[in-house]
Amino acid sequence: MLLCAQHVLPITADPIQNGAILVRNGVIRDIGEFDMLRRRYPKEEVKDFGQAALMPGLVNLHTHLENSVMRGIVHDVPYPTWLMLLVEKSADLNADDCYDSALLGGLEALSAGITCIADIASTNAVCRATKKLGLRSVVYREVGAMDKRRVNYAMRKAAVDIVRWQEEADSSLTTIGISPSALYTCHPAIFRRVSEFAQKNGNMPIAMHLAGSLEEFNFIKYGSSVLSVHKMDNQRGFVEIPPWLPTGSTPIRYALNWGAFDSDNVMAVHCVHIDDEDIEKLKEYDVAVALCPRCNAQLGMGVAPMNELLRAKLRVGLGTDSPVATDSTDMMFEMRIGMLVQRAVNVGQFLDCATMLEMATIGGARALRLDHKIGSLEMGKRADIIAVDLSGSHQKPMTDPVSAVVNTCTAADVIMNMIDGVVLYEKGAWNIDVEVAKTAARVIEIREKLGR
């Protein structure tokens, strides 16, 4: 099949005007100007998207799809309050709820042009949902224990789950990884055990939340924050008793000291409250970084040093984080908010649209070490391709399609999503083995339960 459009954005090469992509057996076989490819493959079926941009699918480097059903329920509060309410509401979700919630999040991701997600999960709901939807994914099984005596049990349980998830998953689309819980929710021995486990299992991918909030920073460095000391007399909170002792270290170097970066495929999520030495350590250990600017702004967590991370040539991409925080899985919005916030706070360090689009595609693929398969339109890569409508009046006149995508487009402008050469979504129609209306009805039921 020849996919053609007014613009083709390969990402790793210059945009092609009136371009086309040859897709066969789920793989990109050729790319170039339409007239040239039409002469080269005269009998090939042509699918014309007109005034649109064909580009690689977006890579959402961090999300929690099993919480999608809770969007809008925990709202307009700062990070510590949001976290407490999230934990409280999550306790009301059963296994079926989590699965339907993950289906909801996956449907939204597909309609928003996302072809690959990286998700930290506590159940197998995300694995089941992404398999059902045909969505490419890296799913990290979260593991944590506050009490040192429970670390071995937590790791054994995680190992059993990981084997089961791997057996159930479609290995051509889904990779299973492991994730230590947030620093304030587990004993530090977990970090070394997770690294050892990953190394023994073929350098399994690791993801971890790190240096996301000032509360976490103060908790680790000074031993005092709302995450640990409030109401410590009558509840355990997030840490073991006796209370946490100050380490005098930043979260990045604290995790490093406990062997968190010893494995070869580690990704740190957030990295908001970090300094130059932290960045040097991340670079030294080749740790990828998932930035979530919209969530960080929404919850008052701060602004990550995006420019500094890029200048250090780290593998950096973008994630939408939990739908409970951002209310949508919209990578278009994520790019725009991330770019505008950086421009506002870093005067003289102008971040351009091309860099943001790279972070949302090939940057995310590099962070996941999947850039040999996805993230750009190149011959031999998997056909994970989306079409974005550029015919709207807010995009006219248009001289730069990359700028148009980043500055003006939303998830609603995505008119086609193809993964592995299979069109899963096109102009509001679905080609998936899911009853969308039934899923929507289930979501309404779950939200009513959560709202009580």
C-alpha cells in the first residue's frame, strides 16, 4: 500500500512535500516523493490523506493507563494532596475496573496518534488491554516494600507476575519490564534487587519515578516533608517506623548509591529537582529520561531542566503521565505545553518545534531502546504511522508543517493510526476487537462508584 499526503515528516530527515510511504507486511519498504514512488510501484494500492502530515506514531514515554477512569475525579489540588487522594481512590478499583480503565486509556491513546506507550502498572490490566487493542507497549511491573523484611517477598511476587505477564503478552508488540516504587514508598534495598533482577533477565528494562517533586527532594535529603512526618503518630504513612532519617543527598544520587543505575536499560521519570552533578551521573550511567511537563505544571511540581538534559545528549522523551493528573492522553498538548514553559523560564535558550517533535517520536523510541524499530519513517522500520489533518483554518497559511503540528494541532486532528501496518483507527472508526460502546458504559459505572 502507498500512503500519501501533502506532507511526510520522517523526523530523522527533512520533510517531504507531496510525499508517500510504501508499506508491506507491516514494514516501511520505501519513502519519497509520491510521483517517484507511483512510477516505481504502479500497481500498488494508493491511500491519499490529502492536506495532512504523515509521520511516525507518537511515543508516550510515561503513563498509568489503569488509572484512566479516575480523570477529573482527583482535581485542582497540589501534588501531595493529589497523591493521597489517588491512593485512596485506587483502593476502590478491582481487577475488572482496572482492565476497563486501561482499555479506555488505550482507546484514547490510539485516537490521539500514540502508537507506543511505556506504563508503570501494579496489575496485568495494561498488558491485557494493549494486547486487545494492538497497541505497542513497554509495561513495567511496579514493586516496593517499606519494611526491609518484606523485600524478598515483594521481589518473589513480582518475579512470578512478570513471568505470567510475559506469557500472556504479544511479544512482537509488548515488552515487560520492572519498576521500583517511588523513593518514599519502599526500602532502598529494592533498588539494588531490581537492578540485579533486570541484569539476570536479559537486561530487562527498568523505569522509576525520580526527583519529581520538592516534597520528594526534601524527604530524601532532609528527612522531612508531608510525605513522611504528617500524622506519623497515628498512621504509617509512606515509610517504615521509625521515621526516615535524612540522607543529605539528592534523590538521583541516593538512588545511584543503592545501585539503581547498575543495569543497562534504565529510565528515570520526571527529573525535575536535579542539579548539574545529577545530570552528569545520569549521563555517565546512560540513564534515559521521561519528562512530563504538563503533569508537573498541573500539580505544581516544578519545571524540569529540559534544555540542560538535551545539551548533555541524554536520551530524552515525553510522557503524559497519569490521566488522573492531566485528564487526557494528548501528546500534541504535551509537546506544546513543554515547549512554551521552557521558553518562558529559560530566556535566551529558545527551544524549537522540531526538537519537541523529535522528543515525542524518535526521542521516546531511543529512551526505550526501540529506535531500531520505531520513532521515525525509515526503510526497514515497523509501519507505526499516523496521519494528522492540517486543513484547519488555524493552520493557514502554512509554511512549516512541523511548526503546524506542534503549535496548532490537538489529538482531535489525528485522522489515522497504523501500528505494524494495521490501521486501528481512522476518522473516528475503529478496527479493533473491542466493543467501544460497552467499554464506555462500564467506565460510567466505575466513575459512579468512585464518586460515591
